[in-house]
Amino acid sequence: RCCLPCLPFYPGTTRKPLLTATMYAKRPAAGEEDRPAAKRPRRAAPQVAIQAAHYGLAGRRPRMEDAVVLMRAPEFAKLLRQEATTPVDDSLPRVELFAILDGHGGRRVADVAAAALPRAIASELASCLACKKAPAAKATNPWKKKGIVKGALRRAFAAVEAACLAAPFEDEGCCCVAALVVGDDCHVANLGDSRAALLERRRDASTSSTWTGRFVTEPHAPADAAEAARVA
């Protein structure tokens, strides 16, 4: 079992936006645990189940400046079909998107980004279905090839940035951290100082639990020497 909390980081404040997606493997059906492996019926491996929720506090600010995207598989599949130029096969893996847009100076740019991000990602994934570099659209996972989802996320983030720059809100902005689940693979992307952490719970023979965690994103903060040098 593992969790993906997305934590915008605000030193010295009490503001705590949180989005958590929990992924866990389904247990075997009753009676299958004791059945010899050779006699078990063959069937496709179950998808990892996902639970998701979000929570936020405005803290010291007069109003909440963050926006959240929580798009489950049926909704994303509908969006994917709208963006595709060719028929989308029903056997494609599920795609789900979870994101926090951390507004700066207001919420309007965060709302623009939250509205644009799902469609931008769906558009990029849909274009990959007809791309020569991707397997056929009827393959089990046409986005499995290395680099396809990474490239799609990069282009989608660039498209969202262009939409934000075109918005008439010069004194506002936002950061973003997103987790895109494709099948049973989780792809994480961030822009700014919002962060994602991977938590894993392990159980030993005594049924006690041990939690371990690590950040899976690097914050783009001006206080970081490498980041300051990159944008200089």
C-alpha cells in the first residue's frame, strides 16, 4: 500500500492543503489463498485500487488560493474521447489525474490552470494513440513505452503555462504538483515549490506496521542555489 500526498510547502504558516491518493493491491478471492497454484483459474492481474481525497485550510490568508483537480477514470476517459482524432478502444488502461494548483497572490490563475490541465494532458495522450512512436491503439497500454507519458506531461504543462500567461491576471500565479495514474503506473510532475511524497506501509509477521516515506519531487525554489543558477 502506498500513498501520494501532494503538499504545497509554506514555511512559517499554518496553511495545509493536502491531496492524498492511496493505491493498494486487491486481495485474492475467498478460498483462493489455499488453492494450489496449478489449479487456480487463470485471469488477468487485478488493477491496483485507488482511493483519493483532498483537504485544505486558508490559514492566515483571507481566502483559499489553491485549486484541486481530482479526475477519476470515467471522467478522464470521456475527456480522452473528446480529444482523440481516432476511435478510442475500451481496453485502454484507466487514466486518473490528481493535482494541486498552489495559487500566489490570488486564486484566479490557479483556477485557469486547474481547468486547462486535464484537457491538456488528455489531448497529449490522445495524440500519442496515433503517433508512430507508440504501439497500436488497441494495445494493452499504448502509453507504456518509455518517455511517452513524460513527454506528454511536459507538453501539457507548457500548454497550461501558455494559457495562464494569456489570462489577464498579471499580479497572480500558481505552482502545480500532479500525479497521473496510467494503468498501475503513477507519474508525478511538479512546477514550483509544491511537493509530492511517496509513503509506503510495510507489515511484518507480527502484523505491526512500519511507515516509510520520501519526497519524489524537487522544489523549484529561488532559495535553492541550483534553481537560482538555472533561471539566472
